Amino acid sequence: KIASCKMQIANCNLYCFNFSDVAKSYNIFFFAYVKLFEEERKILLNCFFVIRIDGCDFKKFIKLHNYEKPNDIRGLQLMNACAINVLNKFNEIDLSFGHSDEYSFLFRKNTKLWNRRQDKILTNVVSYFTSSFLFKWKTFFPDQELLYPPNFDARLIIYPSEKEVIDYFSWRQADCHINTQYNECFWNLVLKKNYTHEEAYKFLLTTQTKEKNELLFTEFNINYNNIPIIFRRGTIIIRNKMYKKNKSHNMDNNKQTNAITDAITDHTTQLTTII
Ligand SMILES: Nc1nc2c(ncn2[C@@H]2O[C@H](COP(=O)(O)OP(=O)(O)OP(=O)(O)O)[C@@H](O)[C@H]2O)c(=O)[nH]1
Ligand SMILES: [Mg+2]
């Protein structure tokens, strides 16, 4: 492929002298060699893969669009609606998990979608999520004008077995819990005790989980465990209509995904929808 590419580049150099003539002729074959530079990456066969999308500079987006602090249920419901849209569009995603400005989508091991072309799958998922976000904005924020178009980044991570997939989602769930606990403390210090952002940040720098819970309880009369589970643990959306927690899945083609879902929902995550 490379040799043929080089040959065509050499040929192209020869033709450079007559470039305008060639261009005039609109002969596509003179230019088509540039396609050879394109790379087509395929996702490793027989592996799970996760696509994680994340809002770009959402700290700014959330501030400008007057999200409630520390958590805005409208924002999470909008993200969940976009994720359901994605699951409805791409039927080889079996499970997804989201919190804050991020969502992760788990594709099944034997996905055949677009012959497992990585760029095609990744870009379509993130662009569909983003267009859904714009499309559904007014439903969840009827009184807030969308001031500029938000964008999301995306990455695709390949996992060879159920263990890594379960650990991946456990990691994102732990991240959700740590961020929620931190933000709850931070915004209560700022809004109710008039700390500056920097003071609140410095105050929380050395506190551990237990101390944060005590702070919330003693200073603000907040029992962390009473904060809605959607904020503390995020949201899971699963596809399988037949799915029943902790039941055997003999009738099911997707035993692996069900095992993963069982393991993840054991963390008492908010399970929003089974579609
Ligand atoms: N007030 C408020 N903030 C939120 C809410 N959900 C997410 N955030 C904030 O959104 C930000 C998301 O974190 P990041 O993704 O690390 O930050 P980012 O600004 O998007 O930066 P990049 O992802 O690196 O581009 C954090 O600052 C969260 O506190 C919400 O419901 N209310
Ligand atoms: Mg972000």
C-alpha cells in the first residue's frame, strides 16, 4: 500500500507542471490517491468496548446556564434523555452509566456495527449525543435560553473481559460519589457560610470522607445518605427488557452483560430505565 502510495505521489509530482490542465479536466483519478493516506482502525475482535463522552468546559457552560448548585436535576435528566436516545439509535449498546457531565456506553463483545470501525463508531455516538442535547434542551430547561452550542469529547476504551468492565463502571461510580460529596461540602460552605471559592477549596483539601460527612451533618444538618441516590450514585440505563436483578439469565443471549449489570447495580446505583 505504501509503495503504491509513494509511486502515486511521484506521479503526482510529474503532473504538477500540468496541474491546471489536470484540474480543468476534473479527472478524479489524478487525485484519488490521497485516500490512501486515510487510516482505518478496527476495534479488536471479541472484546467489550466503552465509549465515554464528557462535556467540554462544562464548568463554564453550567455557570452561564444557571444550573442549580451543587446538583441540578434538570441537567441530569437531560443527560439521561440523551443517553436513552443513543441506546435507541445504537442497538448494540447494552448498558450505560452517567453522572455530572459524562456518560459511558458499553458495547457488547460481538458488536458488528460498521465492521467495528473505531472512528466511525466513536464520532457517530458523540455527535448523536451532542445533537440530542441541543434537540432536547428546551424540554428540560424551558426557561433558560441556550446561549451557545456545547460540545462533548469522547474516547473509546477496549476491555478484554467482564472483570475490567465491572471495575471500569465501579470506578466511575466511585468518582460520582467522591465528586458529589465534595461539591455538596464546597457549595454549602460558599452559599451558607460565605466562604470564598478559594477558602472552601483550601478548607476541604485535607478532609477525608468521614470528616466531610460530619461537616455536612453538624454544620448544615445534611445527612449525606439522604441526598437523592441519582446525585450520589449516578444513573444506569440497560437495554434488556428481560433483565431481572440477581435472577438467572438462561433465556438470554447476553449473559455477560447481565452479569456485569448485576455486579454494578449491587452498588445500589440509581437504575433509571430498562429499554
Ligand atoms: N452547579 C452544578 N455543577 C455541575 C453539575 N453537574 C456537573 N457540574 C460541574 O461540572 C463540572 C464537570 O467536571 P469536568 O468534566 O471535570 O470539568 P469541565 O469544566 O467539563 O472540564 P473538561 O471536561 O476538562 O473540559 C464540575 O465542575 C462539576 O462540579 C450540576 O448539576 N450543577
Ligand atoms: Mg467535562
